[in-house]
Amino acid sequence: MDKTYTLLPHVRRSRIYWLGFVLLLGLTTFYTFWLMAGQNNFNPWVPYSIHQTYIASELVVEGSRVVWADWYSLSQPGRIYLKDLETGLLHDLSSHFPCNPIGSDFGDLALHGEWLVGSFSCNYPASYDIYALNLNSLELVHILPPPGLPPGQTYADEPAIYGNLVVWKQRDWTWSQSELFLFDLQSRTVSTITTPPPSTVDWHPDIYQDWLAWYRLNLDTGERFVRLLNLSSSEQITLPIITEPITWISLDDQYVIWPDWRNGNSDIYGYDLISRHEVALITGPFNQGKAIINDGVIFYHDHEPPRTLRMYHLNTQQAYIIYEQLPNHSLQQHIDFDLGTAVWTVVAHTAPSQWTIYAAQQLPERFYLPVLGHP
């Protein structure tokens, strides 16, 4: 005679719990191996629109703060805006400056710590001036070069800032004369950094910690150089390069980088300030254009159709597409990058044209299993 057994309620629950645990463990293991197999395809950068305007010229970011110049033309009033990406608040800073922002597309805004620096057309078209605004105290500092400039060399632009030090280019209207100057916001003193020889101009300065870098061009011979100066030790480095007349320079704590044409197209090259050697950082069959480096990560233009913005992590050699240009849209030169935030502008060729400012921020590691490694 067969016997029938009935499981007690707590025995049934125990088996259900174990079955659930085994199922959960299996799903977790499958999910983990699936992510590990495709982790190179996971993109932790999340882009989104932060502002739309008629024309957005110049664009800088530090932390959660994005600043840009909003203008119609050099002869019409422009505005300076700051947007906090954490709070979403938009601030109009225009009333704190005495005149209009330049917006010449050559990098006429700079931001670091509590200071915002910009080039302004207080006497357009006769001259440009550099002003620094303390974002905490709202103190405004008019930054002037030393007296005795060559006649007509009254156009101050391309400021860069690190800490209390501001470097900028002072040039003439024809771009045939230029010098670099340094201003200390703490001591309120100015010093001359370069006085180039005849037919030579210094452009596009950048500054990071003790290092100052810029682009030197000989207008007669076409020779081009990256120049470096250590502000503490006075060490100087000169790097011959092959590049276009307009070349962007960017610094972090290890590299100075620039777009170089030695391979027949534009690749991103760098000079390692620690090992003291030159290295090809990003190469490819298409042009890699304007690039910015920060903490070992490079944010750059890639002209491979369709034109894209990419992020490349030097330590892990991982690359991510941040933005892909849409039909009837144009990526602009205005880009900036600070640690976990990148910003750029896109023009939609509609009637009228629409400029959109975008930002992309890197997801915290807890959202994509830090056990799989840093992106």
C-alpha cells in the first residue's frame, strides 16, 4: 500500500527560498558574464541638451558650472551666461562686465576655481580687453599688459587660467605681431612671458600647474613649434611639429597634446612631461581635430563620417563615442572638458539656424559594476 507524505509548511517555504536563491545566483552570474563580454561596448557617458540659443560663442566648463558667450555679432551686445548642471539654474553674468564679450571662436573665456576670465570689446573695433570676475565676491579685475607695447598691438584674447595665474595673447589687428603675458590675480602683477622674434607669433596658450604651453608659428618659413615653460624652474622645451596654421594646445599633469599632420592627416600627438618623450596618442585614417586633455582623458573631434566627438582614456585605452553628428547639423570648434563633464555646441541648419549647447557626464561607477574595471 502506497503511502502519501505531506510536506510541512516550513519545509515547503525552505525549498522555495533555496530555489529562488539558486535562480537569482544563476541570473546574476549570467548578467555579470554578459557585461564582462560586452563591457567595451558599454558607454558610461550620458549626453543631454542644456541650452538653445541664436549663436553660442566660446564655451568653458569646470565641475558642474558651464559658462558661454551668447551673441549676435561683434558690434551688438552679447551676454555671458553660467549654468549650474547640479541645480539647473541659469545665471546672467553680463551686468558684472563693462562691455561685450568678443566671441572670436579662439577661446576667449577661461574658468578655474572662483575666477572667470574673458576677452571683451570695450572699445570695438579699436581694442580688446581682458577682465577677470570673481564668481564668489563678484570683484572685477581689469587685466592690462605692461606699458610699451608695439603700436596697434591692443587686442587681448585667448586667456587661460590656473589657480591665480592668467596667461593671454596680446596681438595686433593683422595677427602679424603677438606676445604672451602672465598676470597674478593674488599679487596683481603682470610679467612678459614671450617676445617672439620678427615674423614669429605665439598663439593658443594653455596653463596647468607649473607648466605653460603655447603654439609658435614663423610666418615667413612656415615652421611650427609647441613651446613649453616651467614657471617654477624656468625650464624651456621646444618641440618642432607639423600642423595647420591654427593649432590647439592642451595640458594636463602629464601631457601636452596637439593635432599633428606628419602622417598625411591630423592625428593627436603628445609630449610626456614625466618620461620626456613624444608619443602618438590617437591615430587613424581620418582627421582627429581639436582635442582637450584632462586627468589622462582626451576629448576630441573625429572627422570620420559621420563626424563625432569621442572620449579616449589613456590608462585603459578605452574609447567612447560621445556625440554623432546628425544630418543637416554641424559640430562646432567650441568644446571643453573637465574631469567627468564635457561640453560642446551643435548648429542645426534650419531657418533660422539653431545653436544647442550639450553636456555629457560620466555615470558613477556604481551604475556599471566597478568590479569590471574603470572605463
